[in-house]
Amino acid sequence: MNYLILLPQIILVAIAMLIPAIDLYFKDKTRILPYLAAGALGVSLLILSIFTGIIPLEIFDVTIPTSLFGGMLVVDRFALFLQLLFGMVTFFVVMASSSYIKQYDRNQGEYYSLLLIATVGMMTVAMANDLITLFIGLEVASISSYALTGFRKNSKKSAEAAMKYFIIGALSSSIVLYGISLFYGLTGTTDLAQFGTQLQNIDPSQDGLLAMATIFLIAGFSFKVAAAPFHMWAPDVYQGAPTTITTFLAAASKKMGFAALFKVFLFGLIAFKADWAIAFGVMAALTMTVGNLAALKQEDLKRMLAYSSIAQAGYIMMALAIATQYALGGALFHILTHAFMKTGAFIIVAMLSVMLIGSKVGDLRGLRIKSPITAFCMAIMMLSLAGIPPLAGFASKFVLFSSAIDAGGWLIWLAVVAVINSAISLYYYARVLKEMYVLPTDHIPIRMKEPLAMLIPVVLTTAAVIIVGLYPEPFIDAAMDAARALIP
Amino acid sequence: MIPLNYYLVLSAMLFCIGVYGVLTKKNAIYVLMSIEIMLNSVNINFVAFSTYNGDMSGQVFALFSIALAAAEVAIGLAIFLLLYKRHGTVELNNIRILRW
């Protein structure tokens, strides 16, 4: 056993514990807390990149995959890929928070502390190889997110969003837990690696129970990833939460739900693929259609992006219907690019509210003069989300859709639905471009100053979107490596 | 020894009562209590299966789930307190700023 591989998580937890204490002793909190949190995340990202071999240094004596605590946690390529992604999103969120969270905001220590703890929870889900650790990771991340959603204590919207998120989240957790308990009863184990073999030799009379347990897990996890018909909470929560937290929820928290789904279904229950693949296929088609159609008429930017996030979840869910290594690689690649796009887009929305521009689609008018660089980055994000080549969104959608074609059969129709949906989505993404670049303004806009701490993550994610789009091979390879760890 | 089925029926009934409560009750505290009932029904399942399978991991899971349920109640009550301060009510029907 080599606990060194948990070093990134240990650093994050240690700093998360330290931050509330430091919060008590310093007057000028906005100066120190974000840097501390960002520093911790930066160090753990560095260590993770050394583990994965992105930075070719042989400092740490670790082997991949490493199994810890009697197989409760397994750190493989899949886990490292997602850990890097969660760490990166949180890093950007913390950077943006340093100008979004104001000097007068109370409880800043808790804010950064909870962000780090939620990240560790997500990383645990990515590592989990047992339903116990999977559920604990899920809950650690969810409970922290409920509190973060209600962070703006003097805002009615924030309180309402926290309430909705809490009730839906707790409900879905108990549904997942009930499903897990039925699986435990059927197999006598909570170890995902033993699920396949244990379920092969259950009595045929218990098939009904197995089906029920599967349905419970699908329903519970679908709440977490906001897949239709369990998506109604997402737009409300995304709109009401502080925008930096919305970024975190859309770019990281939702991906955690997918990590859990991939672990349970593509690793634990892959032998029963024929039974659940069709359910995910129908849900994927429904989710992308509902998300895209509802996004068409939204006036609020955050709400529009929330529905677009639901639609993107539908694309990622296709991988569960296809359930091949290639599809999982495509889904992980799309998770990566979608994390970049949504982080960038939501931080831009946060930036607009800090610059007092507003968060309606119509408020974007004249942005090309008010802040040309923001307008350009927003345009790149929107085009990428719509899947216009040569941007990252196109590359990942291409891999994902081609894996559906590759699998053949009814999955080709799923790919067709996905392509039609991409075309529909272009309408509302293009509307943002039209507001920014085409429509005339009624008064002459003046050049505004952007908050630097938010501009940096926006520019970085935009650069990432362009680079991944132009040069996707290494990223696809990394995603395929990660997929190989789960589906050999 | 009481047959396993009795436990399962009890837990299924409790779970259904919980779901019914979450779906129909309009008061946030009722909803929180219903969620607690759902989580506790799962614990009955775990302990019953654990005893009948002769495997301890179910009881470990039940302990973890009790701890997590406690954390969830703590955060839930804090959120409802905040809700009461901002909206002056915890009747869920009366709280609807965010609408699609």
C-alpha cells in the first residue's frame, strides 16, 4: 500500500482545515484566502500531473494503478484524469471568486474551505472502487455544494436555490442509497469489482429485484447529473446560486455524477449491458432534446447556460447507452472540453455581474465595445458549445457521435438525434453572438475595465478550447487511456 | 428468527412513506423528516441483509449512512433557517422567485 498517491487530497484537506482558522486572524481576507486555496489546488494539480506523467519527473515512487484500503479506492488512469479535471475547474473557480466574493461578504473562510472539501469529495468518487466510498464521496461533495449554493445569505434567490438543491439532492441520495442496499442484498458485497461475478449466479426469481435496484440507481444518479426527466431543479439552482458556484456545479459537480454512473454501470454492471443500455439511450435523447428546446426561449444567461448544460449532459449520457471503450473515451473527452467551455462561459457571466452589466441575454448588447476581449471569449465559448469546427466542442462531439455510429444498430438513430440537436442548439448560441456583435446599441457604450482575476481564467479556458480544437490528439489519447482503465 | 422478508417489507413501506411525504407535504420541515425516514429505511435494509448474509460490510455501511444523514440534517436545517429569515416562511408553495 502506498499512501503517497493520496498526497493531492491530503494537501487539499489540510488547507481546507487551515483556512477557517486563518479566516479568524486576518482582517483583509480577500487578500490571503483565495491565494491559499489556489496555492493548495496548484500544488495538488502539479503532483497529479507528475503522477500522470504530463510533467516527466520521477520524484514520487508510485505505481498506477494503486489499490488502497483493501480495494476501497483504486487510483488508476480514469481516477487521475478526472481528478485533474476537478482540480482544474476548482482552481479556475477559486481564481474567479477572488474578485466575485467581496470584502464585505461574510464567511469567506467557509467558502474556500467548502470548495476544497467538495473537490476532495469529487476526487474520491473518481477513485472509488466500492459503493461505500463512492457514496461517501458523493455526499461529501453534495453537502458542501448545498451550503455553497446558499452562500449569498442576504439574497432571497440564493436561499431558494439552496433549498431546492438540498431537497432534490437529499431525495436523490436516499434513492441511490436504497438501490445500493438492494444490490448489497443481492450480491452480499459492495465491491464494484465483484459485482459482475456475484450477479451472474443469482437466482432467476430475483431478477425483478435486480431490475428494481438498477432503476433506483439510474433514477438517483440521473437526478445528480440533471438528466431529463429529472432535470427540473437544475435551472433554478444554477440561476439562484452565486455565479462562481454555478460554474462549480455545472463544470465539476455534474461531472462527478457521470463519474459515479460510469463507475457503477460501465465497470460494475457492464455484464448486464443489454438490460440498461436502452434506458440510457432513451434518457440521453430526451435530455438533449428537452435541454435544447427549453434553452431556445430563455432570456436569462445563467438559465440559458443551465439548459445548455442539461443538453450537453444528454450528449455525455450517450456513452452509457453505447457502453464501449471508444464511447467512454469520447464521453471523458467531452467531459473535459465541456468543463473548459462551461467554466469559461459561467465565469464570463460572473464577470458581467461584477462589471454591473447584468445577466440577461439582452444585456450583452454593445459588449464588443465595452469589453472586446470578453466578447471574443464568449463568442469562442458559444461556437464551441454549438460544435463549430475547429473548436474543442466539435472535436469531442465528433468522437462521441462517431462512437455511436461505430457501434451500429439503434445507436445510429441516437447519433442522428444528437446531430439534429446540435443544429437546434446553434440557434440560441448564435443569438448571444448576434446580441454582442450585430445588434446596434441605443446609446454609445464606453470601454470598461475587466477584473483581472476573472479575466485570466476566462482567457486560459478560451485558449484551452482553441488548442484542444486545433490539436486534439494528446487529449483524446489521455481520455482513451482513462477509458481503458475502466473498460479493458 | 424473523424472516428476511418482513424486514424488507417494513423498509419498503417506510421508503414509500418517505417518498409520499416529500412529494405531498408543503412544509420544509415535513419534507426533511420524510427524507430522514427514507434514509432510515435504507439502514434497516442494510442491517437485515448484513445479518442474513453473515457479512459485516452492510453494518459498516449503515453506520456511515447514519453519519451522513446527520450531516445532511444539519445542513438542511441551516438552509431552512436561512429560508425562513429571507422569505419569512418555510411553506414551499409560497417560495417561488425562480420559475422557468
